[in-house]
Amino acid sequence: MKLKLTFALLSLALSFGAWAQNDNSGIKQDAKDAAHSTANAAKKTGHKIKQGTKKAVNKGAHATAKGAGKVEEKTAPTPKPSPGTPQ
């Protein structure tokens, strides 16, 4: 009887050890999943920043061209009347 009880306790202890060891691989996978999620979030953020920067630069360039056109109109020389036309 004692031998059966000892064998049962030993089997139970080994199965708990195997169960605890399997739990570590779950933690490993969770860490990998978290790392992949972080990488994807960083890529998405970088993409959004790139798009926002492009948009800001293009709007700035458009505003600059518009302002330059206005200045060009104001600073354009006025045409002088020809010498034969009355004023």
C-alpha cells in the first residue's frame, strides 16, 4: 500500500512539474505577441507621421506659391504708355 501511495505522489509531483514547465511557454508566447504588437504599432505610427509630414509640406508649398504669386503681382512693373498716345 505504501508503495502505491509513494508511486502516486511521485507521479503527481512529476505531472505538476510538467504542467508548470508548459506554462512558461505560454509566457514566452505572450512576450512574443506583445513584441509583435509593439512593432506593428511603431510601424503604423511611423506611417501616420510620414503621411502627416507630407501633407503639411505640400500645404506649406502651396501657400508659399500662392503668396509668391501675390507678391509678384504687386511688384510687377506698370506698363509705360507709348510716346505717341495722349495721357
